[in-house]
Amino acid sequence: MKRKKWSSVVLFIALGVFVLIGTTQARGAEMLKVGSVLPLNFGMAVDTKDALEMLANDFNAAGGIVIQGQQYNVQLIVYDDKWTAEAGRAALERLVYQDKVKYLICIIFSGTTISGLDMFEHEKLLNLPNSSSHRILDPKLLYTFGTSTVRTSLPPLWSAAKKLWPNAKTVVFLAPNDEGGRARATQEKQVVEAFGVKVLDTLYYPRGTTDFSSLGLKAKSYNPDLVDYPGADAGTEFGLQLKAVHAAGFRGGQVSAISPKMEEVKAVTSNESLEGLLASMYETEVPNPSPVAKDFKERVIKTYGKWTEASLAWIQGWFALIEAMKNADSVDPTVIATFLEKNGLEWQTPNGKSMLIKRPDLKNTKYCDTISESSYGQIRNGQLVPMIKLTLPEVLSACETVFGAGLK
């Protein structure tokens, strides 16, 4: 009888443990839905999508993130906007109302981001875009934070340009004729003039242009000291511009805030047209990369069988989102947004350290924009050769030279 009672007790305990384990396994890790909209008709965006998918998969495989005792994994959902505001808006509505995402990251095209700003505010969705438009820094926006360096990369770049070409006085811009391109050209004009260089003209072109010969001739006709390419795509389109400017006979200095996607660029133009181009250089490509940069590059090669650095300018939002959750100790978009605007954020990426800054020059005294460590190189014989690396304090100082004090 005692044996039967003891057996019943053991069975009861075993069933209880089974139920407890079953309940825990049923709950498991909760899923955080993260959305992005990218122009997948451009190589840099395809590379960005690939990098984000790799990061999300690796993140989940490593156990995700634990916030207040709860484990979370990420479901990444990416749609194509083809670099049009209409397709971008449709993609955002699908993410928000059908997929029920709570976080949006790494949106490149300004038209897409701007089309969704009111929706993000109304639905209380955390938005960490790459878009270059100043409109995303409106102080009335509570849920949007610029987490790329598209608005802050220019002061340190032009500090480097003036060291290379101290006597340069004039420049001509070639820029895309869309929201992002016009914003970028406007921003760069402010920076260039702060460094004593006059913008003779901005030559606009439609995205997807393949024949830049007339723009190249027009740029050469001004006989500028420098030619600059604000808002350009990093790949084939950029290569075609360099080719046209060189074919027109221009032999002055050339400046680019982006690092060229060399494989695509060199497929459509010669090394001669690239010679001397000053451009951003990624941390993965410097002689002694950081462990984070080295690991990221190795993982991309292992996952996709080849390496491209084109995604590095556009994946900041992923790393900012994860670090923001950790610092705010929350996955609630409102809690995170409130934390960010008051406290700022510093985070590590494969391209160096980044941090949020304020933009009082744009009447925004909340943390809302981003600066990052910056490396620059010059193209010599078809290779981007390292020149200089600026720390966060040095980049902050360069930005304050142009935007004024009070950024931190």
C-alpha cells in the first residue's frame, strides 16, 4: 500500500515537472518583429539586406537578448521600395498593419522614411533609419532617431579634403534628383562653405541614369578645383559618373562621402578615372581592424562566399536597436525612445564606435542624430589606401566647427 502511495507521489511530481517544463518550452523566447524597407534594385541595398539577415540569424542562434528575465529573438522582415516613395509607403503599411512590426531600422531612401513618419508616431513604433533628410530630425518626432552618419560624415571628410587640397577654392556637385540627393547636396554645401570652398553648381540627375556624359562635360566646363558626389549610389551608377567626368577631361581632386563598391565601380570605369579619389574607408579594410570588424567580415564571407563592404554604411540601426534595448532595459518602443532622447546612446559596429548627438542647430536639443569614428583613404592604382582615422571626440569637434556647440 505504501509502495502504491509512494508511486503515486512520484508520478504526481513527475507529471508536475513535465507540465512545468512543457509550459516553459511553450513560452520559450518571445519574438520581436523588426522591419526594414530597402531599394533592392541597387547593389548596396541587396548587400544590406544580406548583412541584416545574417546578423538576425546569428543573433537568434546565440540566444537572442534577455530583458528583465525574458528571452527575445528577432524576426526580420524586409521589403523593397525600388527607391520610390509610393512603393515605400505601401511596404511600410504592410509592415505596420499586416506584419505588426514594432521597430523599423536601416531605411535608406528618404522618401520612404518621410512617408511613414506620421504613422510611426501614431502607432508608437521605434524608427532608426539611414535616411539623409533633415526632416527626420524634427523635434516634434518622438519615435524617430537618425542612426547613420549621413548628416554628420561631411565635416570630418572635408577637414581631410582641405588637408589634401589646401588651395582648393571651388567645387561642382553631381547629385541624384530626389529627396535624399537634394538633402545631401544641401547639407554638403553648408559644410563645404564652412571650409572656405565655393559650390559653383549642383548638377542633378534621375536615379538609374546610365549616361552621364553631358553632366561630365558640364562639370568640366566650370573648371572647378574639385568634383564631389553627394548622395550617389556606391556601385555602378557612381562608377559611370567617375567615368564621364574623367572622359570630359577633368583632372582635379574628387571627393566622396561614401566608400565606392570597388567591384562594381571598376567593372564600368578605369583605374585612371578613380585615381586620387578621397573617400570614406571602412574599419574592415584598414590594416589593423577591430575584433568586431574582423569577425563581421569573416562571418559575411562564411555565409555568402564573398566579401563586400557596401552594407557597412547602412546597418547601424541594427546595432543601435540591440544596444538601446539593453540600455533602456526594455523592449517597449516608448520606453526606449524616451531613454534615447534623454540619455543618448553609444554603440559598437563593425565600422567603429558610434553615438547619438543633439542638433541644436536644427532646433532639436534631444539626442536625435549620429556620429561615428571615421577613416579615410585615397585611391591609388585602383586600391583604396588608408590615410587617416578620426576618433569620436575628433569627429565631434569637426561637426561642432560646422554645426556649432552643444551637440553632446
